[in-house]
Amino acid sequence: MITLPSLRAMDGQMPVRVFMCLTPTDMRCGFDTLARLARQAMGGDPLSGDLFLFTARRRDRLKILYWDRDGLAIWYKRLEEGTFRIPGPGDNAATARVELKASELAMLLEGIDLRSIRRSRRYTRPGLSDAAGGG
């Protein structure tokens, strides 16, 4: 059988959740401040292994805070040109975070505007879970 790449497979393979903070963050913040923001502003647990994304006001810098087996780690990217196009809050405008799928994180890092992405409804055979459905 031929196995083709699919977004559903990519989303199912990532064992952690991805949360993006919708309010701009001072990129001078370090581990402790970002962990506090993940807890207080985003309602998450930075020790869970989930990814917590923060962007600068100009949206040209992105930090990802995550737990890496024995301590917190930060992944940091600064764009030389352009900006990260982050999604809006969706239906709940009062929220400080949005949850992303693994495929959406990959698109965000590749420069794709998540605000213009719309996933169409697809048929799911009764009795099959999303992970088993292919893509």
C-alpha cells in the first residue's frame, strides 16, 4: 500500500498540544516570565510538555517555551523579513490563547497566513477515529 503524507497524520503524530498567546509578549522575557504567562494568561502548565508560543508586538519574533525532559527550553526565531501571521481568537474574542494543530504550527513557521486557511468538512466513515481515517 502507498502511504501519502497528510495533514491529519501530521496532526496525530504530535504528542503534545500547541498553544499560542494572542497578546504580544516582550521578547526579553526569559524562562520564568514565559512560564508564568503560560500559567496565568494562557491557563496552561509549562511542565506538561505542551508548546507555548509567544510573539513580539511587530510579529517578527517568535518564542516557543516547552518542557524538555529535565528542564524548560526556549526555541527562538527572528525573521529577517516579513511577519508571522497569527490566527485570531475565533469565536471567543475574550481568550488570551488559541490552540494550534501540528500542521498549523508548521504552516505558521513556513510563513503561511493562518487567518486565511479554512479546512473544509470531510467525510468520516462511521466507527473510525480521526487518527485511523487517513487524509
